[in-house]
Amino acid sequence: MVFSPKKQALLVGLTGILSSPAFAIEPAAVAIGEMDLYPSINFATGHDDNIVATENNEISSWVTRIAPNLLLEAEDSNKLLRLNYTLEKGIVHSNTDDNYLDHNLTTSLNYIANSRNRFDIQASIVKGHEARGEEQGGATSITDKPLEFDLNSIEGVYSYGRREAKGQIELRGKYQDKDFTNFDAVTASRDYDQLDFAAKFKYKLTGKTSAVATASQSKIDYDDSNKDNTNNRYLLGVEWDATAKTTGAINVGWAEKDFKDASLIDTDGGTWDAKVIWNPKSYSTFTFVTGQEFGESTTTSSNIDTKSYGVDWQHFWKDHIKSNITYNSNKEDFSESTRKDTTDTLSLSMNYETTRWLSLGVGYTLTDKSSNFSNASYKKKTIMFTAQGSL
């Protein structure tokens, strides 16, 4: 078997600029021996009316983000090897304390041993940040700079079965280690190791429809917290590519979250993941997504029951002009608490591919977080002008 061409558009965009992906450019390669190098750069500048996501006394600022990217790629008849590095510099012009510098180094190998056996391996080293007021897990840190962290991970997937076979098996494993590197008094309890395993079996019902059974487990061990836990999910569902206009996957089942510390309350309940893509026209795509999980909490609650819903409309008005409208809603119910949060996000963007190597865009995002917990609500509006270029 031979890989299809992997000269995919570089969509390594600036984190948080637009909810919709940047317009795809087609970078030219620089030959380095048997490998190809694809350099590119993303630039964005605009205005954020609530840079630290506060309920009151909002601070606005002009912001700029610059992200050069290097993709090194080697390919033969049955292997694809990639090394990708992105540096992202964020500048908050009214308050340099909120500036940041992120690094992301990722390597991956896709290997087709034969028509039945396929292997995919990926490893990454990330030096990232969590912006003030938008930290994960529900807690808001009283710090004068963003929280910084190191996140190292490795993931492998083994797939067995011909693509046209009745049955296919997929085995997946992942390990990640997240350590915060500043404000230790605040972040020590958030450092963790996570080990994930999953097994999926697909059985073809018709030429384009398959029944799917998935079992997965995540074990999370904290360095300085009593919230060590094991998450189990069991899902049954269906995947289909029934027509040229509709593809999708719907999975429903049961989830359990069990804590090592007996003083914390275990939880379980129904869970689901679904994604449906509808193409009423070749140039217009609607994507509908929804899901549920028992997530991690950085508050006194042991976990967060999170339900998410989203819809995206992507439309090509002409060959080189594309718009995106995206709406997402996340509903969070904190355990052992009456706290409930709802975050609604609306994003609008327009992108224009001026040439093969340059794309220009503008995007507007409105975020509205409401909570019955004191000082946890906020509204934020951003408008960003973007440029993505390559050789």
C-alpha cells in the first residue's frame, strides 16, 4: 500500500486566536537530502477587551502573537516520518506580565507494515501556559503572570485488519506528564502523570456503515493531591459514510470515575461522544459535535461533570474565500457542590487565500461564561487580524 500525498496544509495556528482553523496554504518544500522542510509563519494582532477574564474591573489590551513553524518530513512507500516545531510568542501590549513564550516539538511515525497491520506513534514536548483567568479545572489563581507548564507525552496506535475487511481492531496507549514550573504554592497540587489505554472493535454492517465497541481506561496520579483516580468508559456506537453528503459517528455508554482516596465520592453515569458532518453542497460543510466526560477539578470538588455541544459552518464563497461560524456550549456541574458553570463561545471568521503561500484573515470571538459561584463569570470579546505565510 502507498500513502496518499502528505503535503497537507499547515494549520499550526496561533493558540486562541480564532476558534476556526486558519485558511490552508500550500507551502513549498526545501529539499534536505531525502527529507523536505516546510517553513511557515503565523501572525495575528488585534484587541481583547478582557485579557485576564474577570467578572469586574476588566482590563483591555491590544495583543500580538507570532508563531514560526518548521515541519521536516520524510516519506517512502509505506512510512511517513515527521518532526514539527512551533514557537509562539504572545505580547499583551498593556501589560507585559501577561506575555508568554510557548514551545511545541512533536515527532510522529506512520508505518504500514502490510495490508493488515498499521502503526502510528507520536511523541511531543510542550512548554506552554494557562492564561490568567482561564486556567483549567475551575479554580482561578491569584497570580500576576500566566501559569507555565511542561507537558511531555507519547502515544501509540496499532490497527489490525484490512480497510475493506468485515472486522478491524484498534489498540491505543498514551502516557503524559504535566508539571507546572512557576507559582509552586498554587500549582503543586496540579502536577500529574496520566496513563491511558483503549481498545476499539469495528464490525462492518454494510459497505459504508460499521458498528463500534470501545473500552478505555485513564489512570491519573497527582504529585501532591489526594485526587488520584481511574476513569473507565464503555461505549457502543455506529460510524457511517452513508452518502456523499453525510458522515458521522455516534457512541453512547457508561462511565465510571473511582478515587483512590476513600474520602472522595466516586461517580458514574451515562456518557456519549458524537460527531456528524453534513455537506449540503460541495462548498459548504456543517459539523455537529457533542460529548460528556467526568473531568478533573482544581477546586475542592472531586470532579466536574462536563457536557459539551457545538456546531460549525464552513462555507467557500469562492475558491479562495472561506468563512466559518462556530458556536460551542460547555456545561459544567461540580461534584459535592452547588456550583454550575456554562461557557458559550461564538466565533466568526473570514479567510482569503491571496496566493498559494499567503492567507489573510479576520476573526471575532465572543465568550460568555456564567456561574453561580462568586467571581467565576466573565465576558470576553476579541477581534484578530491574521496572516499565514510560507515559501
